Amino acid sequence: MTLFPLFADVKGRRTVVVGAGSVAERKVGSLLAAGAHVVVGALTFTEELLRLKKQGKIETITGRFEPAWLDEAWLIVAATNDTTTNQHIARCAQQQRIFINVVDDAQLSSFHVPSIVDRSPLIVAISSSGTAPMLARRVRERLEALLEHSLGPLAVLAQKYRPAIRRLRPNLRSRREFYDSLLDGPVAAALRKEHGLLAEHELKKALAQPQPAPTGKVALVGAGPGDPDLLTIKGLRALNQADVILYDRLVSQEVLALARRDALQIAVGKSPGEDHDATQRRIHDLLLTHARSGKYVVRLKGGDAFIFGRGGEELEFLSEHGIAYEVVPGITAALACAAYAGIPLTHRDYAQSVRLITAHSSHEDDTHDWNSLAQGKQTLAFYMGVSQLSWLSTQLIEHGCAGDTPFALIENGTRSNQRVLNGPLKDLATLADKHAFETPSLLLVGETAALTEKLQWFGTSINAGAAPYADADASSRFVRAA
């Protein structure tokens, strides 16, 4: 974030606009709408500005800019068509520590005037940090179509009853749910029809209803592989309702940024080398403690909670302790990373099945059916396998996979720093070490993995000599061990 968003109260405060053309007129209009005491300085003035002066709505100073114009000013707008003058005004404002906007010059400005969607007292401001005003305008046009004009009267009504709402809904969660009901229920419906008295009656009726004590609940939410755009709408809704969020190590900061600002966020991710059972017991204790205190708890897991995420264990624990819960599925890493690498997990010519496998186990407790995994016409997706690449490739080759079977190793899948390494299985560990691939990475093995060379559309590709995907005798790569 390059700018700190700020809504300034300029009511009755001296603001100075230097310049008196059509651009200055627009700035003056916005400042007047906010109740500012506007002073316009210029050599000549437009008819509209002279009319505003005659009506006593603005003051004017005739002449060339002088630093004294800025005395006791709270805000400055430089709207002249002379670059040298604008630079001089900006320097004077900086010396006096007054916020200034220089029209069409982001470098000289200490604040930017946003595009706005006005549903007063609800105001939505959109800024491109001065880089692309036309983009901000397009976003504003979209929001204008989405936000109903009845939101303004609804905000006024909510403000009128705010003290009563705080008194009768002292619990933060119940208060938030009440405000949600205003937006989604009969109050907003009445305002859309411009039935203000009916809307107020419905609000008072809802407020008079007794409220039971809040009951705790847990939502098990899959955060997806990292790209925040892949979070489901239901998952986003849960993040915005949560009182407490327990999140794993692989949940991206971009996804966490979508959560309620006042929600308590607790990192509970497991790191290599930790006692995972002890960490899991801590997670169970936190779920139980916060849910029993009446909180809405979101257990946020990377990918999908039911794919190597211990989601089932956590639901069993909640069920045993009588805690209400729901599950919001997420897009698991195999599906998302493969798609962003251009790899279809199934393909009519190369793979009629896909297998999801965890590589997060010691060699001693290995229970994989390697003979089955080494069969052809399937795609293997190994989770959590970066530290096991040498062992994985050795096991597959010893049990029947040909050494030139294609692999694709996807690091930081779906994220801006995604990398995809592809090559023959026999060179997997060597190539991964050479190119310094790290966790989180997903390994795909099978004929479809070679398709990334042709179909990858996202991130960086490292082609280390995978066999051509169009091999007419592809199935011969998988030879059953004698």
C-alpha cells in the first residue's frame, strides 16, 4: 500500500485552491460539498467562481501566488497550468507541513484526490495512488452500478439508532449480526422502495426482540493455494464474520488481508522438525477455548482442509466436545498448481486417473504401494515432498517407472513468484537442488507433466529436458518390475 487512506474533516477549515480554471472549479465544488472554507487565488476567475464569490460561498485573492496565502490553511490544491508555479507552491506547503494536491502531478502531491462513489454519509473512495486516474474512474463506474442509492438513508438510520443498538446489543458479534440484518432484511427492502417510516418501524421491531447469548461455532475453511482470487465466496464471507482466525503457515498474507480487521489472528502453522502432535493439541485447545466463549472461530487451512490437512481430526475433536461446526471447501494444491502450470491432471491420451499422495513421512513408516504408483496412465501428485525428492524418484524407478518419465515440480503455485521445473524423473533431485526449489512445492509425475512445456501460461518455467509430451509410445515409460 503506497498511500495511507484518509477521510479528512475540512468542515469550516481554511482550504486554499491556487488557480481558477475548469479543473479548479471541480476541486472547489468538492471542497464546498464537504463544508470547507474555500479560498481561491488566481489572476483571473471563471464566471462560476465569480458567482460563488458573489453568493459568499468562497473567498478570492487576485494576484500571483504568495506563500502568505497558505497561512492557517489546512489543505492546499495547486491547479495552475504552470509547472514552475506548482513546484513553488508544493515547496511552500512542504515547509509549512500542509497537505497539498498538485493536479496531475503525483510526485509533488502529499495527498491525492480520489474518485468517489457518494452515498452520503457513506462514501467510497478509489485511488490509483496517482498512477492511473482513468483506472480509478472505471472502478468507480462499476461500484456506482453495484451500490444502491438506498445505502445513504440506511446509514443515516443506523447512525440515529447507534446508541440504542450499542445498548441493546452489547456483544460485538450480536451487534455485527444486527447490522448485517439491516442490510439483508426488511429495513433495507423498505428503503429501496423509499418507505422511510416503514424502515424505521422494522428497525425498532428487530431491536426490541430479545437476543439469546451467542453460541460458539467453528468454520473449517480452505484458503486455497495462495492466490487470493481463488478463495471461495463462502470462505470470504466466513473471514469477514470471524471473531478468531487460526491460520496455518502456508496461508498467504494476501488471503489473511481479506479478513475482518478486528478479528484476532493466531498463527498455528506446523514447521519442519516440530512436534506436530503437540502443535495439533494446542490447536484443539484454542478451538475449544474460543468456541466455548461464544466466538465464531475460523480454522483457516492452506488448500483444502480435507486433503492432508488434518481436517477430519479437528472435526472429530469438535464433535466429541459438542461444538457446532461447518466446512467450507478450498481449492486443493494439486488442482490449482497443475492448472496454473498448464497441466491437466487427467487427459484422454495420457492419464485416466489422478492420485493425491503425501510424501510427508519417514522412510521407516512408508506404507505406499509403490508397485501401484508406478503403473502407467495416471498422474501422481505428491504433497509436501521437497525434502523427499531423491527417495521418491528412486522408489518410483525401482518399482517400474522409466527414468525418462516426465515430472513437473511447482514452487509457490498460483502465487506471483511461481516457478515450474520440468524434466525426466531420473534427474528430479539433481535438478531441484540445482535450481534451489523450496517448500511449498508440489510434485507431479506422469505423461501429463510434460504438457507444461507447451501449455504453461503463468509464472516462470524451467525446462530441463523433459521428454516430448506427444510421444506415440508414452505408455512404454511405465514398465512393471519383474
